[in-house]
Amino acid sequence: MNDNIDPIGFFPDYTGCFNDIRLERRAKQLWRTLSLHPGSSIRKMSKSTAEQKAYYRLLNNERIEEDQLIRETTVRMSQLAKGRHLLCVQDTSEINMNDHKSRLKPDSGIGRSDKSDVSNCFKLHPGLVLDATNLTPLGYSHIKLFHRPEDMPDKKERGKLKQSIQDKESYKWIEVAQKSKEVLKDAETVTFIEDREGDIFEQFALIPDEKHHLLVRSKANRNLIDGVKLYDAIVAAPVSGSYTIEIPTDKRKKQYKREANIELRFISCSIKCPRHLENKGYPPSISINCISVKEIGKVTNPVNWRLLTTHNIENYEQALLMVSFYSARWYIEQLFRILKGQGFGIEDAELESGWAIRKLIIIQMTALLKIIQMNIAYSQVEGGLPIEDVFETEQIEVLHLLNKKLQGKTFKLQNHNNPERLKWATWIVARLGGWKGYESQGPPGVILLLRGLDRLNYIVEGTRLVKDVGTR
């Protein structure tokens, strides 16, 4: 396995992308600005009116296409894939611009929402790639952006069951997986991780092979070839093992911190081809493994996952590994959270073209990887990536100065992490963002880290200004 990550892989290189040196330099400058000051307001992040206008021209330039920006991202990802066991996490998020509908130009890359009365949004469906050994985010294997036409007929008018999978919106799961297989061709193994929307029979027929696997949360109680229902079969299986996990507080889901006692079961089975797919070239059945992850005891909203995978499962340890892989889906939810709301606030973008906003979000997605990497590093014993893979030399110098200032008087309020690893920097950035430093407070969250990163870079600019004045 390749354990070394070239830091160049995390920095975009637009050389040759647009056949215009000025545009390529401006794109890299915008990326750097976004990585230093996360946000969506071009006006606020620009240092001058001239820079602001230059960024607007860049994003509205028809010569720069979103496919070119996606290709640059995936080329860098392919260079990091060699010899690795990778997790490719997929999910969809809706970018809703309804609050700015009076500003947006019509027919500019936006369409209908999940709510039929809203027609000012587009969809984002990326493949976020992580190293399976340490869950380090490496990049994106593909980024699919799309919108629903305002005149798109409803399911009944489209005859959804009669449509081929290629004509359905759900084809996004297969499309991104297929494109990801090309980008990650030098990886040792790739596991595609998806929520219940990805429980599609056609995908199980088209994507898996010896090198590529699926790990999907079950949506349907499928028929098995022996006449039994899937959920009945997994409930009847013996418990292979149990463990305890800590469920964090999530006020949005009315979920409060608790210890959860989990029982694991697993079976090997063969799911039948759905009736509407018979005689369409799909196999009559597909062999898979099913894992039941069930919380025991009387609790509100208990954990109850049924995971389908093409990985071989023969014992409790292998089943538990799949559960840990599926838990990595949390990172793509964090990615969407950073892009929206208190993070980059993409839904508050002041651009007038949907196409320009779509290009902005692609650049933002590569800029925010640093935040997720810090969040993960804080939970890793070894401390995550080398610090120089994520921070520039000037930033590291300032971090050392800040570390001395932020140290508390007690052992609990001191940074005992290795200064050569990302976890050490995460402690400092988190303190800048308002984290108190106590382990009892829990690890720093992504929004807090984003706030701290923004403060860090203002401090870096201040020290740079002092140096400039001192050399005059």
C-alpha cells in the first residue's frame, strides 16, 4: 500500500485547462482565496474592486466549463489512488437558491426542487474518496451537477417503472461509480458507499467486480431466491457479536448523547431480480451479504441498519469492518454542511448565473478538504497527515507562535500533540474558533474549525503586513 501522500495532490493545477494562462492563474488565485477565507461572497473575500471584478469575469466566462474544473480535480485524485484501498462515498445534496430567485438569470443551470413549487435549485452528487486505512479524505473521483427542467413530467407521466435505468435520475449512482472506476483504476480496491437511495438492483448487476465493491444501506425488503424475505432472513440469523458505541448529540434529529449496545448479524443470500426488470438482460439473481446493525434496549430512534455488500463476510470482524466503512458516510454529510449554512454559505452566493454558482461550488469543494482533514485528524492516534501536506510554511510559522499563546496553565489545557502532524495544528485552529480545549467538551466540529481557520488566516495576513512594513 502507498502510505505517502504528495501534498501537491491537494493543490489545484489549472495549467493547460483553459488554454489561457491568465484564466488559469486567476482560477488558482480564487482557489487560494477560498481556502484562506471560506465563503461565497466574492465581494467580501476580494482585496480590491479590481480583484472582485476579475473573479466575476472568471466564473461567468463561457470558455471555462464545469467539466474542465471537474476534470482537474479528478486527475489529481487519480494520482493519489495508486496501490490504495479506497472508500468512495456518494450522496446527493440540493443547492437551493430560492432566496435569490429575483437575481438569478433564467435558463442558467437551475431547475425544479424536491418541492415542486421551487424552481431555483440544482443538485450536487459527488464521489468523495477516502483512504480506507485511516479515513483521510483524498479528493473526488467525480462531481456530478445537474438540475431538473421546470417542464419535467411527474413520475406517472414518465412511466417510471418502464423507463430504463439510464433515463432515471437514480442513474446518478451508477454513473458516478462508473466514472470513478476509470479515475481510480490504479487503486488496489475500491468500495462504493451509499445510503438507501443507492439500493438499486441494476447497480448491483453493473458495478461490482473483483476489484470494486458496493456497501449500501438497504431500502427494500427484497425477495430472495429461496422464497424468504431479506429482513426475515437476517432477523433469524444468530448474533455474531456485540459492541458498545457512543451516540453523539444531534439536536436536529432530537438525538441526545448516549451509549448504544449493538448486536451484529450477517448472512449470505441471493436477491431476486425485480419483476419489472425481467427480460431486460439482468441476471435472475445476485449473490450478496447482508449485515444487521441493531441497537438493543428501549430507546428513541434506535440504530437499525441493514447493510448490503459484495465484500466477502465470513466472521464478526469482517462484518464490523463493513460497519466502520459505512460510518464514513458521515464525512460527506459534513462536506455538505460546510458548503451550506454556516460554512461556505453557497446558497447565499451573490452571483446572477446558476452556471457561475455551479463552477464556484466545484472550486469550493477542493478548498474545504482541509477542514474535513483536520476534523478527522483530531480523532486519530497517529495525528493525521504531516502538517506540511495541509498548511503552507508561512501558516505553520504562525501556528507555532499561536501555540505558545494558547497554552493553558494546566496539563489538560496544553497541546501535547506531535507538531509535525495535523492534529497539533487542529488543536490550535479549534482554540481560535472558540473551542475551550477540554477533552470533556468533545472533539472540535467542522463549523468551529472553519471559523478558526478564517481567524488564522487573518492573523497570517497581519504578520505578513508587519513584515512588509518592517522591510521598507
